[in-house]
Amino acid sequence: QDAANVTQPRLVERLASAGARVVNSAAAQGRTLFVTASGTVFTCGTWSFFAHADAPHARFLPELEPGGAFGRDGDKRAVQVSVGALHTLVVTADGLVYSYGSG
């Protein structure tokens, strides 16, 4: 993908080609998060902090296409996300809240 501005809606190819059914999403500060029906969180953007949310560190990942980590191994199932300028919250199916980001 190129980094050009997108003025018309377009399909997020990586999610579609993976067969991911998105049930929740959030966006802020140039990044977007998607929660799939299976509970995996995918993120993309030019300012995408994302690591497995219980990891001791977050990585800076400038991505133009969604990548996923939280919930991928099946130990946690995300149901909702919220994103701010430098932090992200993930709510799991069992009601736990994970927070990660900068600062």
C-alpha cells in the first residue's frame, strides 16, 4: 500500500483476504484497531503502538496494513478496544481490561 491519503472508502484487503469478520473498531491519532469475531485485535497506522498487551513493553510499528497479535494465540479473547493519543485499552470476553502505550 502507498501512504497517499484515501478520499473514498476502500476495502481493507488484508482483513478481507484473511476472512476476518470485524465486530468492533476504534481509531485515533492516525491509527486504527479492529477486533475480530475470534477475539484477535489487528492494528495499523502511522503511529501504531502494538504488542501483546500483557508484554512488558510495547513496540512502535508504523504499518499501513493491519497486523494482529492480541488474542491470536487463543489465551485471551478481545471484545472491545479503545484508542487514545498514546494509549490503547482492550476489553476481554471475561471482563478484564488490558492497557498499553507510551508513558
